[in-house]
Amino acid sequence: MILLKDAEALDAKDPLASFRTRFALPQNTIYLDGNSLGVLPKGVTERVAGTIAGEWGQDLIASWNKAGWISLPLAVGDMIAPLIGADAGDVVVGDSTSVNLFKCLSAAFAAQSARPGQNRKVIVSEAENFPTDNYIIQGAAKLLGAEIRYTAPGASPIPLIDGQTAVVLLTHVNYRTAAMYDMAAITKAAHDNGALMIWDLSHSTGAVSLNLKACDVDFAVGCSYKYLNGGPGAPAFTYAPKRIANTLTQPLSGWMGHKNPFAFVLDYEPGDAIKRFLCGTPQVLSLVALQAALALWRDVDMATLRAKSLSLTSLFMDLVAQECGRFGLQIVTPRDPARRGSHVSLRFEHGYQVMRAMADRGVVGDFRAPDLMRFGFTPLYISHAETFEAVQRLKAVLESVAWQNEKYQTRLAVT
Ligand SMILES: *Cc1c(COP(=O)(O)O)cnc(C)c1O
């Protein structure tokens, strides 16, 4: 039997406890949705306000040089690099994850198609991938003349990878179940078959330990508005090591990826390495917000972060089993710590209504159709005691059938 005092004992020896004060947490809310939109870190508001008032308001066009706006995509990329096990100069920030997936996939596929004596037309992904990943694959495949192979739910992608495979594109931590792939093993299987590997790290970055270099990954993309707390619609990152980036080009060959954008010459010539993955003008205000949000990560040890994440998700699953066993919830997140990211999903037929009722009771998670209630555990600002309290409120909602209230029966545009 797990009691509140057990959760409090875990908090008492939590090495990350002090990070909570570095966030502007909403009052009376247990926020379990940092995997969808991270909490506002302190200091971001002032930094963005300063950029607007001084750099934009006063210095105007001079700020591209004077305030370093032009180098923000690479400077912010260098702040993300240590969080994903990448070298400085191999990460760039701009555009969305969807757009960056298109760039990487097209670049990789074109390089593979050009290999003499080979017939590599296949993109391997999974039907359970995040929708935008599959939609981008489908759009790119039409343009590139590629064939798509999807793994069946729960099956390993490795048996699908063969000598016809051009690219393997997978999401490391599944957005629905939090199931996590073995990055090293799958990347190796892709390489053993002559394929290139692209990882989507949207649900991994800032949540689990990553070492792209050690895994010899070719490309990676990911969001910055989830566990990195960059703010709504914050720009995404793209990773490609120099051995890859310097040898291929991507088709969204905008001027910011040019070797010398301000030469204003007729023909495109790709910039060095990851710079060629830029396209148009950087999203300055969003990049400044993200840069300010990333400052606190300098003090975060990723192994410590991962240990706390697993402690929170384990506690939550144990408590759900203990307190809510009789309500017919199914825990779909892997129990094996090596196989899961930093959220927990519970299957329940009336999950949407339950999550709305929970939000009205101060516990914010989200819902993924058709029937998954999703709870994100952000180790920098969530405590074990809050985790305990969240399960108590879940139990109360289920016991009282508060979710049956009429006002929870129609779905809002964003779930
Ligand atoms: C959140 C998420 C995205 C979002 O892509 P956008 O282009 O930012 O909308 C993409 N892929 C995965 C796996 C995600 O979890």
C-alpha cells in the first residue's frame, strides 16, 4: 500500500526539487501536460519583452547584426546539442517538426536514389507514428516516387528493413503509449542494410537521455514546445552530423540556407553542414523565447532527470493499479523502464470526458483519440506528492461518475 508519506519521502530526497521555483507554474493546478506544451520558465517574459521593446522597437534592422538575430538558429541549436548527445554545429533551429521532417526525408531519399546500381525506393515507418509524420511521409513519397512500408502495431520495424530500403523514419517515444524504441539497435539495422535513419525526438528531447552520436544517427528532428518549454508553436530543431549534412542537399533551398545569403546571386549554393537545413527568415521572437527557456538546462544532469522521470511514472502506474483498479482502466505504457518515455497513457472508453472533469478539478492532462488519457511527467516541475494527489482526483472522478456531466460530452477543437 503506497501512502502520501511515501511520495513525500521521495520528494524529500529529490535532487531536482529546486528547479520547480524556476517556472511560473499556474496556481492550484497539477500540470501533467508538459509533453504537449511545457510550462513558462521564469525569465522568458522579460527576455521577449526586452527584445520587442529594445531590439525591435529601438534598434530595428540593426538588430540582425547588433543583437545577433541572424545567428539565433545555430546558437539555439548549440544549446539543444548537449541534450541530445550531438556536437556543436550539428543542430539548427527553425520551422516546424513537420517541415523539418520533409527536408530530412527528401534529402535522405534523394541521396539513396542516386546510389549507382541500387534500387532503393522504400521508406519504412510505422502505422502508429504521429499523424504528421505519416502525412509528411505520404506527401513526400508521392513527390519522390517512394514506396511506404508500415510496421504493424507493436511489431519491431527491423524485419521490414532490407536492401531496397532507402530511409527508416521512426518516432523514438510514441505519442500515444510512451513506448520507446531501442535507438542504437534500429539505427544499426538500418545501416547494416544500407539505409539512412531519421528519428523524430519530439517526445524524447528533455525527457530521456539521448546520445545521437553514439548511436550513429543520420538525421533527427524534434519539437521545442514540449519538454523544452519553448512556448506555443516554438520552432523545431534539425540534427544532421557533418559527415551527412555536408554530402547532401535538401529541397527547400531557401536563401537562409545559402552559403552566402547576402551575396544575392542567381544560383543556390548550400551553406556549410547543418546551415543548409535552414530555409527562410528565422522566427526571431520565438527563437528568443526558446533561448531564454533553454538557459536552465545548463544546470540539468540528464541521467538525474531520467531517473526522476522513471520514478514519477512508476509511482503513477503503481498508484493507478492500487487506487483505480476496479474502474476498468488499462495501463498501455510499458512497465519496463528501458522501454518507456516520460508520460503514461490509460485506456478508458470515456477517457475524453474524464480528462475534462479532471481539468475542472485542477489536474491537467490530455486525451488522444480514440480512448487514451495521457499524463505527462515533467521531472523539472512535477513532484511525487502531486502525482499522488492526481491519482486521488482521478479516483474521485471515476467513483462519482462526475465525467457523465452533460458539459463534458461535446469535444473541443483541441483535445
Ligand atoms: C508533437 C509532435 C509533432 C508536431 O509537429 P509540428 O510540425 O510541430 O506540428 C510531430 N511529431 C511528433 C512525433 C510529435 O510528437
